[in-house]
Amino acid sequence: MELRTFHHHLLQVFMLLSLISNCYARFVVEKNSLTVTSPEKIKGTHDSAIGNFGIPQYGGSMAGVVVYPEENQKACKSFDDFWISFKSKPGSLPTFVLVDRGGPLF
């Protein structure tokens, strides 16, 4: 009987901890800055939200060519639908696509 009571209490504690951990979940947008070196008309440091999925490790840096597409600027559709490719040539710097953040969902 004591073992059954122990398991019952253990289950209650586990359920309570599960509820508490779910209450403290949150979504955090990682912010950073983007430094543009050319062209001159947009040269400078700009606030941005990052979507690098952990590569490089946070606190690192990346260098490459930034491209802002003329079409599909919010990237709501595949760029293949617009016959646009952002693949880098072998041996060149990687290409980063700069897109506008979408509006509210509702």
C-alpha cells in the first residue's frame, strides 16, 4: 500500500512540474546589427533580427554578399517561382538574402 501511495505522490509532483515548466515558456527574437559597407547610399549599421539558426555560434560574425530581391521581397513564395537563384559561385563569398518581415497574421 505504501508503494502505491508513493507512486501516486510521484505522479502528482511530475504533473505539477510539467505544468509549471509550460507556464514559463516564451519566444525570444534574437536581435543584432547589420553593417553595410557598400553601396554608399545604404552604408552604415542597421538594427536587425537574425535568422541564422545558430550558425555561426552566437557572438560570431559572417561576411558575404547581401542581396535584396526586386521581386518577392517578403519571401512569401519560393524564389524558384520567380526564376531567381541566390547560389554563390565556388570560391566566392556566401550570399545572404535580405527580406522584409511580413505583417501581422490577423
